[in-house]
Amino acid sequence: MRTILQGGTVVQVGRRAVGRADVVIEDGRIAEVADHAVPGGDDSVVDVSGLVVCPGFIDAHVHAEGALWSASCLEPALAQGVTTVVLGQDGCSWAPVSAATWELAQDYFAAINGRLPGPPRDLTVGELLDGFDRRAQNVAYLVPHGNLRSLVTSSAVPLEQDELSRAVRHLEDALADGAVGMSTGLDYIPSRYGDAREIAALCEPLRAADLVYASHLRAATADIERALGELVSVGEESGVRVHASHLKGQWNLIQPVLHRDAALTYDSYPYVAACSLLAMYVLPAHLQATDRATTLRNLREARLSFDADRLSRLTISNAPAFRSLEGLTVTAAADRTGTPVADFVLRLLRECELEVAVISAGPAVSSEDIRRIASDARHCGGSDGIYLGSRPHPRGHAAFTVLLRMYLDDGAGWLGAAEHLATRPASIFALAGRGDIRAGYAADLAVFDEAAIASAATFDQPAVLSGGLRLAYVNGEVAWSSGSWTGSNSGRALRH
């Protein structure tokens, strides 16, 4: 049986059209987009008069491995119209791993990605994608650079030639399994140990397959021009398409560097505050090792002092051993426990075994910088959402709604919104047949009541769902209706 969405305002980016049309869904795909009323007959007819039918959004950067694995639905994202997520971000995720590197991949980013259940084992990207098949949303995956490094070395220096050759073979295997690109996290272990030469060499299989290299830039808060320049240099040397993850900074510094590489793209979320690992923010590099046990041993022997102002601007979002302190700044949490702040930081890291995430005041950027970044033709939407802890950053529950509202209110309209939040990320990550409403494309659709689109999540109450979505279809099945997930698991693991 076909389903006909009848009488809505349909957003078609390829046709540059926003207007009344009927959308016919059959066998998980869009069979027809008609500018006339399609007779219903024996079909299922859904009246969407007065509503806007938009391509389902694609979150270009999100940390939802654990949340999506355990719950099958990333409900805060689906409530915003997100029907596809791109995992494997920042050079750290669950595959590829061997039994020997399993714990390295699980431990380091546990506060951000969560943990994959089960005993240590070899796990390929193909096997991980099989596990994400038939969830509520579609899943695409980037090969994490840190995982590749861990498979060939435990050293804290750039890869030697033989190690690099083996890492390239692992990357080729992962791409053959369907990964849509590679990610680095150049502030994180062990990805930070790779230099531009190493990364450019690893990009050769990506260039050959016309897949993207996405990077959490190195020390971007301190020097965005230099950080972005390193990414551009990798693109120049390797010929690969390059993409900057969660780009943030002063637009007047960013814009000149962007123009060095015409193919460079980026994602961003519309908040100044960031969220990441406490250890990354406060621990000297020489104390951090590739394995958790060594770092914890280093902490036991350390005598550290910390910048008091810096700690007062870090808010605990996820600390499993200190749930009652989540939502407090590190300084306030130390005061509550009656512990000197330096001692408290070490205690927090030790007792949580480094599994601590914090929200951090961001770089010196303005709301205008955020708008300029999000309005540029190179931009696509990425929430950088983290769904662990009792006080997560609200970006996971609201980034796409805030961006959507911004495009509608600032004059970009539904076409501009769909380009940034659906069509462009589909192109960047080689998600063929998605990101637009046209015959033959997957029926990933978000149906909005424009007047009701609003974000409700705040830093004080971050886990509040956005409003305005009336229906969502994932591969032709209703995934969202009447304000909640329907229980449908029609999402697919997307392979390039």
C-alpha cells in the first residue's frame, strides 16, 4: 500500500521549490511528488494541510553510540526532525578494534560515547554497522583515526612507515565495510599524536573513493587560524575533501582560511559553550597516556595546581561516581564536598576513572559569529550532542531546532534550512538518495507545524524535547507521531 502525504507545503531543494504538493511513499521511497492532488483510492492518505514537509535532517556530528544502541531511538534528535546521524566522530569510537584494543576504545571516550556491552573482542566497522541496522534512525559511520592508530602502535609519536602502511590497510577494510569517511580528534588521545604528514598519507584511500576527512581541529580554541590551516594543508597535500567538525571562532579569522580550499566544508552548533572530557581540559599532556591505567597511575603520583578561574567555568555534566554534583561548576562541587579544589579535581578523575565530561565556556565569539558561521554555503548542521549524565549540554536536544528557527526567522527560509540541515550533509558524507524530496529518494521526511517550532532545552533543564514536529518518516515508516517515537525501527545502517 502507498502512503500519500496530501496538501502540505513541500520543500524540494533540487527544484528550488517550496509549495503545495502531494508526496507519495511506496516501499520506503518517494514514488512521486505531484503539484496536483493525487487520488487516494485504496492508499493511506495523510492530511498534512497547513504543515511543511521537509527532508529529514542529517546530524553531521553527534556522539550517540551508547544512547542509540541502548534505546534504539535517539528521541531528542528525532523530535527535531533528525532522521540520520553520523557517528564515529573525533577520532574515537567503537570500531574497528581488536580484543587487545577494545578497552582503549571503550574507556577513553566512555563519558561521551558510552560503552558497547559485551566482552572484549575483535569488531569490524561492518559488524558495528550491522548492530546499528534497524534502529529508529539511519546511521552512517566515520572511521576513527585513533582506533586505526591503536591497532598498529601504542606510541605517542607519528606513525612510522610500516605502521602507516598497516593503518592504511585497516582504513581500506573499514571503507570496504561501508564507512563514509575518516575522523580525527586532534586534541584527544591517541589521535593527537598524528601529524599532518601521517593524516595526509592516511587520506589516500579516502581521496580514491571521494570520501571525506572530518577533523576535530588541533587546539582550535587557542588559535583557530592555525588549527584550520592544518586541515587545509592536509587537503592540499592529499587532494581529499576536508571537513571541520563543530567549527567555532571569530568569523573574521575563519573566513580567510576557508578560502584557501574551495572544497572545504564544516558543521557547527549554535552555542558558544562546549562540552568535552575534563581530563582534556585540565591535565597536562605528559600525564595522559594511551591507556587509562597508566593515566590513573600518573595521577596518583602527581602534584598539580589548576587555574581557579578555568575551573569556575567548567560545569560537571557527566560523572558516574558523583551524580549529585552534576550541574555544579567544579569549584562549587569542591566547596560542597569541603575539599580543596585541586584535590577535588584529582579525586573526581580517580573515582570516576577519568569518565567525566564537563561543559566549558567557549572561545570569545559573538552571536553574530555563530550566525555567520551557520549561514555560509560551506556549513551543515551538527549537534555534537552527548546524551550521557543528568546535565548534558542542551545542544543534543535543541541544536537543530535553534538552527531551523534561525533560518526561518532570518530570511533563509525552508529552502535554506533544508540545504544546511539535510541536502548539504547528504552530499558531504556521500549519502546518496537522501537529503531532498524527489522521486526515487528514501522517504526520510519531517513534517512541521512552523508556528510551533521552538526549542525548550536550557543549560538548567537540558533534557527537554523540542516542539513543532508533527510527523517523521524514516525509510517510509512513521517514526514520530503525537509527540513521541512510535516504536518503529526502520532506520538503516548506511553504507557508501
